Amino acid sequence: MKIEGWLVPFLEERNLFLVELKVQGKKKIEVFADSDTGISINECAEISKFLGGLLDEADIMSDNYTLDVSSPGMSNPLRVPRQYKRRIGRTLEILKTDGKEVVGVLEEVHDDHIVLLPVVKETKGKKKKTDAPVEAPLAFSLNYDEIKRALIQINWK
């Protein structure tokens, strides 16, 4: 896609990366960009000015198109492996490609997988008495291609 070809080098020069590009016909373009330390409103404005100029020059959009440039936001799923690095220590709710859901604290980020420490949910009701020691849950790995959707759980406590 021509737009992505313009954006990626521009973003890389600024240590930013493209998370998602949505083009809806000739009427609307949404750009979600990020960096390893976050993205500022000034950086979003710079991207918008750069891309808007190219779009107007190329005349590939309608006369009254909308261009929105922003960070992905906390409520949007993590889409690219580079987004995970900043989220180490955060709790993720993951829907796997096999349909199973897992919740875990992001412990490590690698080129092809992540490592999570499972979160054990407390059960409500009567507590079960046992003399057996409680074992800590074991960390587990997930390859990126096993992840359909990964959301950051927001802790309001």
C-alpha cells in the first residue's frame, strides 16, 4: 500500500513504528503509531502534517477526507511485538488462536514469543482448608502467532 510505504520510513527516522493503518475507502484514514517510550501529541501532529501533505499531492483521497493520527491507547489490543516491551510487568488478557483465554503478568519479551506468569483468580465463597503448601504458578511462553488478541488489564485499585 502506498500510504504504508510513505509512513514506515518516516516513522523509523523518528524511532516510531506503525501499529495499525485503517483506510476506509477514499473518506477516512486512521494511523496508530507508537514508540518504545510512548508517542506525544506533537509527534502525532507531525505525522498528520507529513501524511496529509502527501495525500493531497497524490490526490488519492476524496476532497473532504478525514485523517486521524494517534497512539493505540490502553483499551486497544497489542498488535505488534514491539508494543509488548513497554508492557513488561503489566497483566495481559489474551485470547489465543485456539479460542482459549489466558491471563498473566508479562515477564519477558522475545523476538518470537512472550513469557507470562499466570494470574491465579481468587475464588469467592468458603475457603478450602488444606495442609499442603501452595505452589507458585509456573511461567509459560506464547508465540506471537498463537495470540489472536492481547489486551492490557487496567487495575483501578
